Amino acid sequence: MTEKLTLKLLEILGHHLFCLRNFEGKGYNQIFIDNMYEIITKFNTRNQSY
């Protein structure tokens, strides 16, 4: 049986990689901070499977 692999792309610009790597959550409103941590978690989870 063939397993179908479905990937969702996370579109980011080059400078976003710097933000993902060095984000500390300082100087932003709580909504932005929560959203950024959610994106970082998704990004890290996806990278561990490759």
C-alpha cells in the first residue's frame, strides 16, 4: 500500500528565519507574541521530521 504524503508549506521570507531563530517576545503585544510562538512551534515540529 502506498502512503500519500501531504505537505503544507509555511511561506516565509529570508529575514523571518532570523526572527524565528532569535525571537524573545520582548517589546511586542501579547497577541503577536502568542502567534509567533505558535509559528515557531510549528516550524520546529516540521523540521524534526526531515
